[in-house]
Amino acid sequence: MMRPWIFGIGLALIGTTALAEALEVRSGDHASFSRLTLPLSNGTSWNAVRDGNRIRITIVGHADGFETASVFQRMQRTRVTDIETSDDTVTVSLACPCEAATLVSGGLLVIDVGDRDTALAGQPLGPAEPEAAVMQVRTPLTQPKAQTVLPWIGSGRSFPLPAQSASEPVAEKPIPDTPEDRTALLREISSSLASEVAAAASNGLLDVDVSAPLPRDADEPPSPTVVTATPPELTAADHGIGAHLRITDSMDRPSGNRRASGQDPICNGGDAYSVETFAGEGSFGAQISQRRDTLFNARDQLNHDAAIALAKTYIYFGFGAEALSVLRLDASIPPENAGLVALATILERGRLDVPNPLGNLSNCDGDVALWAVLGFKEIPTETQINTPAALRALNRLPSHLRQFLAPELSTRLLAYGDSGGAAAALRSVERLPEGLTPTGDLAKAALAMHNGAPAKNMLDTVINSNSERSPEALLKLVNATLAADRPLTYETATLVEAYAQELRGTEIGNQLRKTQVLAFSQSASFDEAFAKLETLLPALSLDEARSMREAVLVRLTDHADDFTFLDHIFAQDFDSFSDITTAGKIRLGERLMDLGFAAQVQRLMATVPDRPRRADRQLLSARAAIGLQQPFQALADLVEIEGPQAALLRAQATEMTGSYAEASALFEGMQANEEALRTALLSENWQDLISADAPAFGAATRVAAGQTSPAAAQDAGPLGLADAALTESAAARAALDTLLNDPILLISGGIDTE
């Protein structure tokens, strides 16, 4: 009867002597900081000094060096580039002007090196001071053995205790004789342990363990008995699923959401997630009947073991809701069987609540990796998952569960970016005699679309199956068609409308209501598209309404015939076009300008800011100004705009101002020779601008210059002069006839010379 309190007294009083050996430096990388730890014995003094990009940590009284061989196996050199050691000093070289801080927690000296502006726990390390302060570690409890136990080693002890320095004498305390003294001592031990647990939890060394209780090896020494007195700060603790704590290591994030990996002890769950072992031989009815017969005894008292066995049988056959109902027959069952609750919830709801309580087990080697992945609705990108372990667990499941879960696993892996794992998950059910279900076909189509392969036939198969996944397949088909801007049949659009009506009020029904508007517009059924849009607008947010309206207008602009386009555009409130994006306004304005509606284009472009100057906006504004006979406005719009189209518009605007000579030069610079000649002819000094050798207009130049016939002799007399005048007149008529018949003037026919 005396053994328990003797053990408690020994835990409190027995001192330990630190072994004379090198201290091992441990490391870990986090998203925004890296962590180094050193074990410290009780009463050990230390100091830390920073000098630029070097941190020097000295352990006072230590002379046996440090072990750093494994530091960079768990930490990259992005923040810490090198570690140098001497008998009592560790020098850390930094790769950047990083933040740095130190703290002591649970017998460990922690050195954190973080990115700039990262908030670190502990005392920040500034520049070196003339006399560095010497810190001393004082802990309320000593360790029963000399070896310091680090959190990530996986020791059976619940709370690692620091070793006592060899130089510090062990205080001898008399063993209490009276019951009052023993009670006081046990109360002191309990209070000390509770304080240590609270401190460790506050520093992120402990977090909630939702996994099954860890099995203990046969040769592992028993853990110290913890007195069950509850300190004031822990009275609100939940004694359900959150009552279990585990020690975490330096690889954990500051939030304590540990990601287990490989052979980590927290991955060991025995057969807790091996669903293939949950039921025996026999039909569903026979096994359920057998389990239910033993659920209650003759006094109507619940048999917990029978309830758990019945829940497992339901889970084996895929009945999640029924399994949850059985587990909730007694309030004490769910906290003790959190794994079964998680399995049943996934089968019933398709995922677990956020945050996923199994999420930190997704990188384990056992069957739990599969259920941890399925517990996510979408796997966070920073989460590490063990895809081979999940696939092995999937292949061990009975075929009816595999057909149900393989497409779900494939969908999650594909969204995570693991297309190879997604394909492997589907192959595990493709080889079954039953083949793929509609859900499997849908997942296969998604994989094909991801890989750039045609998926229309697969989606059509799911749609035509008239299953519960048909609406989702229809959504994927329509969205893929919209993304590729391919034509969509009117029948497909009406099918979307039918599903939207059937599934109204559901999440997928709301998606179908939005998609039907775009589907009708893509099928060129713009009357239906605008009618559905007006009905849907009150249920949309402002951003959604603007985006959807613009999508319909863009499709109207790109695909509608001229009459349909103008009919729907002028039925809209023109002021409402100010809400669409600049790119949408440009596309709409170009179509209107091509149809000759310059005033509407100018009004539309007035809603687009002219700073910064967009070339497409300025060019369209200039076109509208020219169409409205506003050449100076067009020239103003073209300031700072270069390019062939801008040069052509600038020449046209210049011609409209009456500066024909300048316009002719601009056209000539663009190699628009016909326009240059035509504009030059309109100038007052056109004879100087048009060469006598120029086609068509050259003849007119020669006539104007009197070069059509040689000069008549002065002594030819009246008849000679008359004959010369007739010859010159005939030449002028021929030149004018050639000019008027030239295609450059676009005048058919000439002067009848008969």
C-alpha cells in the first residue's frame, strides 16, 4: 500500500547527475522560421549574443562539445547556413538579416530564426552588448534519470524532465512519516506537474491528440503516475475527445497542428482504421441482426462493446448515419472512439468538419492516411500526404466501399495536384467486375480534362445515366464548352434549365441557375439568356451580377447577328454599361462602331478613364470622333498613340481639317499612294504636289501646265493658231477622259468623245 506514495516522493526528490557527453543540437524548419534546440540541465547558466549575422550561444560549465551531425537533415540552409561548435559554445551563422529570439521551455534552450517581421516567441536577440547577460535555468522538478528526454524521441514518458547538473549537489529531503505530510507532498507534486503541463501547452509543446490511445511496448518502462488533482487553470478542460495531450516536436507549426510522418508514434493506431477487418463472413442482414441481438442486456442496459461492434459493421457496409446513431447511444462512447466517429462521418457527409481532426495524420504509413485525406473537402497545399499508403488502404477495402471511395480519393488528389495518384485510385476500381459508377466516370472525366484529353463522351455517359451525379457532369460539360468558347446546343441549355428547376434551393441548383444564363447565351438563344438573367439578378451580389451580365454581353457582341445584337443592345439602359470592365466596353464599342453608331461609341468611351492612356480606347475614341466629323477631337485622342492604325486615323482627321497637303504627306508616308494623290488633288497647290508622271493625275498636271502640245509657231498665222488650239483641246479632253475613267476616282464611264 505504500508503493504509490513512495514512487511520488522519489519522483520529487531523487536528483540526477548530468552525463558527461556532448549535447545534441536538434533542428526543424517551419513556414516562416527555423528552430534549434539544446537540452539544458537544471541550474545550468547560459548566454546568447548576436553579432551581425552570427549568434553565439555559450553553456556555462559545459566542456564536452556539441553534436550537430543531424542538424541539416531536418532543416534547409535558407536561414541558417552553418553551425560551428567548441567545447562550450555554439556559433550559428545566418543567411539573412533575420529575426532571432531565445526561450527556455521544458528543459530545452530554444533558438528561433525567423524571416523579417516574423513575430517570434521568447526574448529577441539584438546586437552584441559589452557584457552579455547570463541566464540560469531553474525548473521545479528533477528528472528520475540522467538522460534528458527530448519531445520528438517518442519516449513513453508524458512529460520530459531536465537532468540535474553533476556539479550541483542533490538535496536530501526526509521521507514524510505522517499522512498529513504525505498528502501535502503529493499535493505539491501534483501542482508542479500541472504547472509544467500548462507551461508546455502554452508554449506549443502539447496539443490535442484525436488519435486512439498509443499502445505501449512490452519492454518500455511504465510512465510515471500522474496525480489527478486538477489545477485552477485547467478546470474548463473538455474530458472528451480533446482531453488527450501529446508531446510535439520542433517540426510542428506554431499553432501546434502537427503533421505526422512515417513511423511517428502518433501514426500507430493498430487496426482502428482497418475497415476491412470490421466485419466477418455473412450477409449484411445476418451480421447486423447478430450484433443487434447483443446490444442490450436483459435489464435494457447498453453493452458498449456490442455497440462498437455494431457501429463497425455499419461502417464496413458503408452506412455512416446508422453507425453514428449507434455510437451516440451513450455519451461516453464517441470520445473514446473518435476514430470510428470520423470514419462514420466521412461515409455520411463525405468529409469532416474544419479543421480536419485527422489532418495531421495524412502523412502516416498506415490506413489512417486514406481517411485523413478523405476528411478534407480540399487538401491544403501545405499539407503533406502519403499517397502510396492511402492507395494501399484503398485497395484493401471491400469492393463496395472501394467503388464509393475511390472516385472521392481521386477527386481530392487531382485537386491537390497529384494526377498520378488520382489515376491510380480510379484504376483500383476499373478492374472490378462492376466497373466504374457514374461518380467514377465523372472523376475519370475530370482527370482527362486535367490532362488535356477529350472528355465529352465520358461526361455524356454520366449525363445520360440520369444519376445523382448527372447535374454535376452537365455543369462540367457546359463550363468546359464555355471556357473553350465552343458552340453549345439549345437542347443542352434547356437540360441545364430543367436541372436548375429540379434542384432549386440546393448548392448545385444555385450553380445551375447561374450556368443556364451562360448556356443560353452560348447557344445563341439570347432572348432566353436575358430573360433568365433579369430573373436571377436580385439573388446575385453586385460583383456576380456585373460579371454575369458582362459575360452575356460579350457573347452577344461576338456571336449574334447584327439585327439581334442591335435589338438587345438598344433594349438595355445605356448608362448601365458603365459597370462592365474596360475590355468589355472596348469589344462592345468596336462592334457598334463597325455598324456606324459613332455617337453611342463616344458615349461609351466617355466612361473609360483616359489615364493611363490605353491604345485601344484612344483608337476607338478617334474613330468615333471622325465618324461624328470631329477631326480636332480625333487628333487629341491620338496624342501619344503610335502605330499604323493611329497614323491612318491621324491622316483622315488631318484631311477633315482641310490641311490637304499635310494629309497627302501623311498618306504618302504610310505608302497609301492612292489616298495621297486624291488628297493632294484637293489642295490649292495640287500642281506642285502631283508629278506630271503620276498615274491618272499626272495628265491633269500636264494639262494645267500647258504641256499637252508643243507651242505654236508665232508665224503660223490665224489658221495655225486655231489648229494648235484644237490640238491642245483634244489632248486636254483625252487627259480628262483618262482621269475620270481611272479606278482611283471610282467614276465609271468617261466623256463621250463622239
